[in-house]
Amino acid sequence: MKYCDFNGCSCKISKGRYCPEHAASKKQRKKKDIYHHENKPFYRTGAWKEVADFVYQRENGCCQRCGKFVFGRQAHRHHVVPIRKNPLLKLEPNNIRLLCPKCHTIEENDSEDKKVFANYFK
């Protein structure tokens, strides 16, 4: 027997990592974390891979928000103007930033109102 891996949970379990209550919440959370799955085929094209490599080289492998060095799957390319808003910019290198996973999540969850407000005072 061991304890559930969920932070602060005191339930004992015989197999797996989480008790039934937290296992269900983990599955729900994973589905929400997927970035724009409707664009998945695009991210497999040679044109995207070429632009993604160019952006990585341009930024010297460093996150443009926190400055942390990122490599491999940790190196996320973020579209400043989302593909769903302007598909013509999806391969534009000036519309793509290199971010670490943590900063990418923050950028994705920032609302447009916050961005407009912040840019107004620059």
C-alpha cells in the first residue's frame, strides 16, 4: 500500500499513482492541456518544421519570456497571432516566439483584454 501522489491526499492505494477521485481529475485536466489539436496535421509539415528550426536558431534556444535555455520537446513555438485568427501568418517567423512550457502556458492563458491593456501603457 502507498499514498496517492496527489498533493495533500492521504488516501492509501494498492496500485497506480492516484486514488479513484484524483485519477478522474487528472484525466480531465490532460484533455484541457492539449494545444489546438485541430492544427496537428499542420505541425507535421516540412514547411512548419523549417520555420520552427529557423525560430529556434534565431532565438539561440532561449525562452523569449524568461530567458531559460530550452531544448527538444521543451522548446515550444508560440504564434503571437493565433492561426485561427489569421491563418496567413502561420508560417511567418515574426509571428512566432520560442517559449519554455511554463511561459507558453502563461501566454496561451493570457486574455486578449490583458494584452491590449498592457500594450496601451508601453
